[in-house]
Amino acid sequence: MKILFTGGGSAGHIFPILAVARELRRLGLDWKFFYLGPKDDFGSILLSQEDIKIKNIFSGKIRRYLTLKSVLQNIFDILFKIPLGFIQSFFYIFFSAPDLTFSKGGYGSAAPVFCSWFLQVPILLHESDAAPGLANQLLSKLVSEILVSFPISQTEYFSEKKMISVGNPIRTELLEGAKDRAKKLFGLTGEKPIILIVGGSQGAEVINDTILEILPQMLVEFELIHQTGEKNFQEVKNEAKVMISKELEKYYHPIGFLKEMELREAYAASDIILSRAGSGSIFEIAAAGKPSILIPLALAAQDHQAKNAYAYADGSKGAALVIEESNLTPHFLLEKIKYLFALPGELERMSKAAKTFAKPESGRLIAEYIMNYYKK
């Protein structure tokens, strides 16, 4: 059976595809996987490691903020990139003849999904966020069922009759970490509570700047694993070296990007996680059963990160504390962290709440859904 995966724009679209592909392979059939979407060097590396054949297409996006540059980019994308992407998608799908198209949304999925519909290829659409992006809003008209991550009552726009809540597929390998391995990997002392800080592929700078301002005070009480973002790593490392004393250096562990093996161990070691509010991060944190402080990306489309964060905080009955960027100041953040650690049993309560919300079996459920289609 041939499965065509599509989606694109960020790592948040690629990781769920990897999770579903792995679960399909565990079912043991002779699957052939293809990916059709915009060029993304990081995504291409991840997909190729899973033996997913990659075909890149032109993909345009509609920018809804008005500047001269964005207007010109929109005109170019609408007149050239989007039509070319549709032509490329049509011929690729026509000649590869997939049995099913699985879309994770994002601007890169529009042409492949529309062409799949036109060529009568069955489509399975999955929406990660509580507030769907423009691509999935438009493409939802072409399908009879939509798989969603958040509970139906917390998911916007789609008809309730179309939605099936399955969670967001995560790489279950991330749940197999161990504290002793993390200690060796990161050089942890284990003398203090451990905070994992994950800025995400976008917007890490705001979190980095906030942490740096209070870094010496934080290290007095906590040990930090800090994913800074690759492009920010050297700058953050240099600034931190100037700010903290030799005695505190052993409690600070900056890293540009946490690869899967590293993230697995970091999840296991952490007592609390400070993160952006992408759906992928939220469902990984929940599955790991970790208390969290979520800082939604202020410029996210449809304000989807804030909506994700509050949907999770409400739906999990308090597994996360949400701090919006407009309220984020260094000492406010530090006091909130201290407050959580000062309350007896609060972190344990948050951990249990996270696990009640988690859906670590999401990837398997989607794989079985695809398998049931295959058996028809």
C-alpha cells in the first residue's frame, strides 16, 4: 500500500508524520511511504531517516499582515509559486498513484490534498491545533472526516459531525528515557530540581533573553537543561558564561537543539518543563507526565499557540501554567517557578493531570484507522 504524506511549514508538521509512519511499520505490512511538500532541509533529513521518499514542490503562503514586502510576496506566490505547486502535485500524484493521502496541514499541504481529491485519492486530514490554520480550514471542505488533537468541544471551526478526537501523534520513543542516562548525557549533578527549557523552532529568543536576565538567581535553586535554538546557541552560551560564577556553571547545560535521543532523556530527567505551546510539544509533555509552564508564541497564526495552551490547561485541569508574552517578565517567571516548587504536592498533582490528558496511543490509532481502510 502506498501512503502519501503531506504537510509543511514547520517541524510540528513533520514529527507527527514520523510517528504515524513508525506505527504503520509496526503493523508489519509492506508499506511504501512518500512525502510531498515544500523544501525543508531539516524535515528532509528526518523523513529520509525513516525511508520516506521525498518530492519537493513549490508552495506559496498567504501572509495576512500588511506590509509592502508581504503584499509583494503574496502577489508572487499567488501568480507563480502556488500554480506551479498545483501542477507539480497533480503530475506526481497521477503517476505515483497513492492509495491514501495523509495530510498534517500547513500551507505546504494545500496543493497535494486538492490534487488528491481531484484524482479521487482518499484523504485523511489531521489537525494539530485547537484553532485550525487557513489551509486545513479550506481543505476540510473536501473530506467527510477530520482527525483532531484536542477535544471536539475545544476545537474551532470544523463541524462537530466531521471531527474525531484522537490526539496528536507523538514519537513514543520519547517516553523511554531514563534519569541515569540523562545524568551522563548532560553532565547533571542531580543536586537540585531540574528545569527543561524548550524554546521551539520559532520564538526561542524571547525565552532565551528572559532566562538570561535571571540565570544566576535560577541556578542558585535549580539545574537547567536549556535548548536555545541552533542559531542562538553560541550567543547564549557566551552571555551565560559572563553572567554566572564558576560555582554555578555546573548547573547550567545549554544545547542548540535536542535531537530525539537527547530530548527523550531530558524529558525523563526534568521536574518541570518551560516550553512554547505548539501542539506537538504539549502532547509530548503530557505523555511524559511532566508539569509545565507554557509561553505561547505571540505572533502565531490565528493565535493558535495561546488557544492550544489554554485548551490544555483547562482540559487537563491544571497540568500547565500559562504565561503570555505580554505578561512575561524575568522576575515574574522566576517567582512563578519558585511558587510551584514551594507548594507541597503541586508538581505531583500537575503530573497526574498531564497524564490524564495525554494520548500517547494517537499514532497507533491513526495507523489502525489507515489499516482498516486498507482492509476494505
